[in-house]
Amino acid sequence: MTDDLPDSSPADRADARADARAGATGDIEALERVLAERWSCRGYLPEPVDDATLERLLEAARRTPSWCNTQPWRVDVLSGDAARELSAAMLAGLEQGGSDLDFPQAYTGVHRDRRRESGWQLYDAVGIEKGDRDRSFLEGLRNFELFGAPHVAIISAPRELGTYGAIDCGLYVQTFLLAAQALGLGACAQAALAGQSSLLHEHLDIPEDRAVVCGISFGRPDPDHPTASYRTSRAPLAETVTRRG
């Protein structure tokens, strides 16, 4: 676009391009930092996020790209007492679980290994020893306690859009998580909450023609919570990327 400026000299245009490249470098460095620092927060301070910050978070998330610009996500945000009431309802209704989308049939090979590594890192952080099924169960219940977060967002997609609608909602979740990190918030995407889809449909009046995709608990992170030191690893590019040409 700089070459379209009618009154600019070649030197001015070259300087403008250099400035643009410098700005782009700063942008990717900022993104890399947010990506590197983001984690699934499992411990929160009780105070709610102020309305201005919450609005900024949601404004950033709505910029998410989607297939044919369908923007299929519906986001139910619960705060304070509303979030606590939903948490209590989910804990009371655990025996009546069920999901709108199919959960993984199995974890095998490297996917099983990565899942186990992450699980044992979490258990180590909170002091759960191998074989302690009672404490493992209680740690799992913390999903439905929203990990103590003052807010939760429930994401749903139109059933008729199928896989692509769910993928678009996945993109929305990623944008939401990165925006939360950039705003100094903690957040955790939770498939476990989608396992209470029937309850969520009733409690939030989500129409049956929509499928619950997941939830996101979020708020101000508690730096002193035992899980605050827990970080997952990432596979090297050689394990996940094939380049040709």
C-alpha cells in the first residue's frame, strides 16, 4: 500500500516498507510471547474481571475467522452467582452426563503418551501419587467447580454445520485463550463441561439444534496455586510437520 502514495519519493516508500517490516517483526514477537506464556489455568483469585476488560476480551475473540464467515459460535458467559449456580448444578448432575459431540474413542501411541505426561505433571504439581484414585477423582471434579474461576463461557455450534462448525468454534476458543493471556487473565478450555451437555441445554436454554462444544473457565490467575507451576510440553516440528518442495 505504501507504493500508492502519490507524493512519496522512492526513499520515502523504502523507509515506509522498512517501518512496516519492523512493525511486523514486533507483532510476531508479541504473538510468540503470548503463545509461549499461555497455559491452562487451574487456580483463580475470587474477584471478578471488571466489565471493561471482559468486554475487551469478547471483542477480541469475535474477530476469529470462520468457514465462509459463518461465525457459528454462541457464547454464554456466566459470572459470579450465575457461574456458582451452574457449577453446583453440574456437580449434582454428574450421574446424568452425556455429550453432544463424540469424545475420543481411545488414546493410543504418542497421543496416549502425551496425555499421560500431561496428567502426571498435573498430579505432581498438586501432590497426587500414582494409584491414589480418590484424590485423582477429586482433582477431576475441580473441572465442574470451574477451578474456582469467577467466570465461565459455554461455547456451542449449530448441529447442521457439523465438523466445520465445531472447528470454527475451536478457532474461537484459541482466540479467546490468547486474548485472555494478553489481558493478564488465566483461562482453561474444558471438554469436561461438554460432558454435561443435557444439563447445559436446560440450564442455559441452549436450543437442541445447537451442540455444546466446550466450556472455558477464566478469571485472574492465582499465582500461589499449586498448579500455577505446571506447564505442558510441545512436540518438536519434526514430529508433527512434513515439508515438501
